Amino acid sequence: MNLKDNTEIIKTSESLKRGMIEYIEPGETEYTESDVEKCMSLINNFLDNMSKSNSKEHGMESVKNVVLSLNDLNENCEHELIETDQREQIGDIIILAGYLKGYNDRNEDTTEEWRDW
């Protein structure tokens, strides 16, 4: 199962990226389009890892790793990259990926334990 082929994940990812880029105000925003690309790359790598995972334990390790990496990226962007809308969209992608693999319930926030954003 390739999670990056899931229609809902594609739609949410595209909306997430578009929203972060549209919010950029040169000289005022503490992040750049390069930071947005890093964020999307972290999410895509997570989706690849989840697609290949074969156990809940491995899947939750992937969740932990992406959340901690996103924490670091957001901190480097003065906590401006991941605002409320982005937090919800990223959470939706991560939770849906786990749900599609059978690792969690659809409404179970698997990011909460590690999430700073």
C-alpha cells in the first residue's frame, strides 16, 4: 500500500503546502519556501516509511520520528511554519496514514505525545 496515492492524503498535502506558501511575507515571515519544502519532504518520507511498515510498533516509531523532526523545523522557523491550520492538516495526514495501516482509530491523535506545534 502506497499511502502517497491516497486521495485524501494527496488533497490535504496539497492544501497544506499551498497554505504555508501563501502565508509567506518576505522580510516578515520567519520561514521560506525552502522550509515549506523541508516540511513536505519530512511528511513524504514519513508516508514512505509508513507504507513499508509491517507493525504498529514500527509505524508509531515513524510517527514519533516525523513529529520530532517537525518540532525541530518549526522551532528553527520561530514557531511560525506550523500554525493551527497546518497543525490540523499535518495531524490529519499522520493519523489517516496510521488508520489506513490499521495502527490507530481514525480520531486517535497519535502525534500528541511528542508534538510541540
